[in-house]
Amino acid sequence: MKKAAFFIAFKGFRDEEYSEPKKILEENNIKVTTVSTSKGKAEGKFKMMVDVDLTIDEIKPNDYDILVLIGGPGALEYLDNPQVRKIFLDFYNNQKPVAAICISPVILAHAGILKNKKATVWPDGKDELIKSGALYTGNPVEVDSKIITANGPQAAKDFANKIVEILK
């Protein structure tokens, strides 16, 4: 069974960017583990409560087939840190796929993963992607080699389907 790790903000992840891809991946026999900065119940922007399986300190990235950053207003506050950037960069440098939706592609950009790669992001993050050397497209979903980016909640289903495709 393939396995995905979803990194979410402990407060303020985007509910549907988590729930829709999780549902689609699980329907495709992909196990989803939820990772955050703290244990307990993470709270979405619209008050969805999610049990955190592992903290960032506990995750063993090599146990997974893909790492996914979920967006939302808390994403940059909770997840744009050196530890998360290193986890994603090391994973990507080992030829494994990474994905990010909404504002969270900025985290991939800050990790150096998006340099010279086609990518998209929530409009507020466009300048950060360009500054980091990404080839910003503005498309709802973008795939460049082993990197999947999406620009927000309305792209959540297509984002999830691209993850499924890349893992098949």
C-alpha cells in the first residue's frame, strides 16, 4: 500500500484542501498520515478538527511515497520553518515526489525545490515563488517532474487526482 504524509498547520489549515484529497487518496488505497507541529486535535480554518498522527519531530519521511503540504491561513506560520523545509528538500533530493496546495508552495520555494520548475500558488504567494526562481504559471494545478502544486481549495480534487496519478 502506498503512503502519503499530509503536513497541516495545527491551527488554520484549509479544511477542504485536507479532507477532499484525503478522501480521494484513501479511495485509491493510499494511506494518509497527518503530521503537524503538535499532537492532539488540529483545527481547520472552518473549525474542522483532525487528529494529528505524528509531529514533525516524529515523522520518518522514508516511510512515505509522497509528502504533501496542505495550505490555509496557518500554513506559513506553522510549517514554513527550517525543519520542514529540510524534510521536503531531502525527500525531493531522493527522487521522491512532493506536493503543496494553496499558499504552501511558498514553503517548497523557500526550500529551494521550485527553482526553474513550473509551479502555481494562491495569488498571495506568486511573488515569493518568482523571487525563489520558480516558473509561475497561475494554473489551478501544475506538475513538473515530481512536484505537484495547486492554487487553492477549488483545485483540491484535481490536486488529489494528480497525486494518485504520480503514485500509480
